[in-house]
Amino acid sequence: MSVASYLKKHSEALVKDVGIEAACELTGKSKATLGRYYSDAEEHGDRFMPIDVVAQLEAASGFPHVTAALADLRGIALSYDSERRNATSKGVNQDVVALAQRFAMLMSEYNQAIADGKISLNEAKRLLRETLAIQHVLIEMKLNLEDEVS
């Protein structure tokens, strides 16, 4: 898959995530214009969604589709945290418990994933989500440890 078609595919996913009518309203662009941004037709091959349009749509979407695609193209791993916790971390002890729980969940997902001898795409995505959750807990733990040291 070429870079252009990869970006167009993710631009389409972004518009569909928001909804075509809502995307038109948010951006002030017509359905036809938005469609050209992700069209694979040769005459639209050089048309891409402007960055301000991407920003407007990603603010309304459930996931930053185009930003994630750009990061993928550069080999950058983004950690998207859709979880909005009601309570913040209470310290290192709570972080250790959270880390143990997340690790247990990762091992459970891994056990299920390898049960048939191969890891499917959906299973890999679930494993990735769990590893990102562990990374988030480790960052919280690091920040709490730094607070205790200073």
C-alpha cells in the first residue's frame, strides 16, 4: 500500500467515525469535497485533507485516525489514552497494585491469544492495548517516585 492510499484510507475512517453530515457541519466542507480527500480515483490522487480539517475532525472523533497513521508512517508509537479516570494515583503502593493487575490482564489476553497457536490481528490489538495500559501505569509510577524523591 502506498503512503497516499494509506493516508486516504485513514482520512476516510476519520470522516466515517465523525459521520459525514457532522463532518460537513464541523468543517464547512461539502460531502463532495470531503469525499475527494479520501478518494482513490486518479483525478483526486494529489488531494489530501488539510491539517486544520484533520484537527477539527479528530477533536470530534473517537480516535485520532490520521494522526495515528502519520505516526505509523514514521515508526512512532502513540499512546492514546481514552480513559478518563475519576481519581488520580494516590502513590507508589497503589501504582504497584495497578501494575500487577494490568500485568495479570496482559497475561490473560496472551493466554487466550496463543490458545490456537497463532495470534490474530484482533488478539494482537488487545495485547497492544494492555501493553499500553501497563506503560501508562509505569509512567504514573515514575512520576510518583520522582515526587517522593524531591
